Amino acid sequence: MKHIAITGGIGSGKSFVCQRLKKRGIRVYDCDEAAKRLMRQSESLKTALRELVGDKVYTADGRLQKRLLAAFLLTSEANKQAVNNIVHPAVAQDFLDSGMEWLESAILFESGFDARLKFDHVVCVTAPLELRVERVMQRDGIPREKALEWIRCQMPQEEVLRRSDFEIVNDGVSDLEEQIDEILKNIQQLNKQQLNYKKMETILSIAGKPGLFRLVSQGKANLIVETLDEAKKRMPAFGTERITSLGDIAMFTDSEDIPLWKVLRSVGEKEQLKACSLNFKKASSKELHTYLGEVLPDYDRDRVHDSDIRKLLQWYDILVKNGYTDFKELFDREEEEENEENSDAE
């Protein structure tokens, strides 16, 4: 399940954007409301707050004394952090138990809540300062100076935006519906891309780039790969590039296609896991096809070309040189997929 956070400073209109999401059938978990509910209902949380703040933080019938708690919070930053360390884990677990994917938090970064849960995407709702001030004044019936004070107490909007993945400009002019639709589309595409990345094996081929690459890590919109050579140069690889896992490659035969790992294993048996004895860069077409016929007798001679054989032998040499000789373990997914299917069935 993907987790997506939507955040924004006071007066940005974040809650209004969440209402638009709900009209699209997207349930959004409200952290602020959840915290209030849990402090009213969770007995374990009540016990922890009584031990921290004092028994009087709740009345005999279990009602939270908000003024007493607020006074405790304002006494010191340590007190505030101590309360957060009680409330935030409870909210995080409640969100996970809710089954929702979207979460709304006005202080996602300030509170460190983003570190408690791993969010796949963060959406920041922004608005011009004067519009935010006006909204807060109208909503809460407070003077301009007070509204500005509240805004300045929060993390600067620019910093929140810098830490986020997407922006929704809620300035009363920009088309909100269009922005939301575009973000939902982008998130869907990124999720699909990440799913494809997760299915990739460790060793990759990238169109237009020579050699092979080892998958190092997966970002939100790209991969970090490392060249499979002595240089071990790291670089990003994006979804716009044609990235192929060697585990997805097969060779044509007269019957069924043969997974690449089986062909590589045959080459390894012929060469005793040493470098290829054929100089495939200079070999003639006849020499290339004679060699492949020895390791894969029933290969399709009409569909397997000289360039395919050269690439096969080049990849074999790269893998062997870098210590990758158990080709079945590297590329065979059949057993893994079977285990996944059995797990799903359970």
C-alpha cells in the first residue's frame, strides 16, 4: 500500500483540497482530528499523559483538560516533545490501522511525523502570504498581527515545498481540479513505475549505454545504477530510458524461448566459467553462429542475429569478470514467483 501525505501551512487551504479529494472517492486521514479522538478515547494514551503531565490532565470521568495540557506544552520545548512522543506514535499506528493511503498533516515536517512513517509521495498546498493571512483572520476572527504570528510560528512555506514532491497552488485563481487531476495521474504513473522497478533483477541493460549495470537503489522517479566494471561509476537511470532486466530476456529457439540464464549457463559450461574463447568482436558471422550452435543447438537461425550473439558473449564476459557465475540465482524468477503465488493464496 502506498502512503501519501498532504501538507501545507495555516491558511493555505489544505483542508479544502482534501475535501476535493474526498469527492473523488479518496479517503484522507486527518491527523489533527485523530489526535483529539485518541486523547479522548485511548486508555493507554490517557495513562501515559497522566504520568507525564499529572493526574489532573483528565477529570474523574475521563475528560481532557485542554488548558492544563496547553500550559504544560508551552512551558518548554522538552515538554512539547515529550507529549509528541506519546501522541504521534499512537496517531501513526492508528493511520496504519485505518487502511487509508492519504494523510493530512499541517505540521508534517515540523513534528518529525514524516520520519515516523515512510511516505511515497508528499503533496504541498501553497497560497500567497496575504491570502493566507486573510483566510486565517476570517476563519478565526483574529486581527492581522495574530494571524501573521501564527503563520510565522510554522515552518516557512518555501521549506515545506522544497521537501515535498508535488505542489498544489490554492490562490483562488489557479484551477484546483486540473492540478489535482494532474497530480493523481503523476502519482499513478510513478507507482506503476516503482512496481516495475521492484520486479527488476539486480543486473540491468540500458539502451544506448554500453555494458551492464548493477541496481543500487530505487528512488521515487528513477533508479541509481552502478556500472559493472572496475570504475563502478554510479548514475541515475530514468523511466524514459529503456531499462531491461537481464532476467526478462530470452533467446529464440525452434520451440519455446529459452531464458537468458540458461544460455549463459551453457556458455559457462563450455568455457569452464572463464572468459569467452571466441573473439566475438572480430569473429565472422559463420564463427558466431557455429559457436552458438554448440551451446544452444536449436536456436532460431532466422531470428537470432550476429549482434544478438555478440551481445550475449559480451554480457557473459562482463558477468564472469565481475564474479557473477551463478546465472540461475541471478536471473531465475520462476521459484520466486511461485513462492509469491503460494503466499498470496494463504
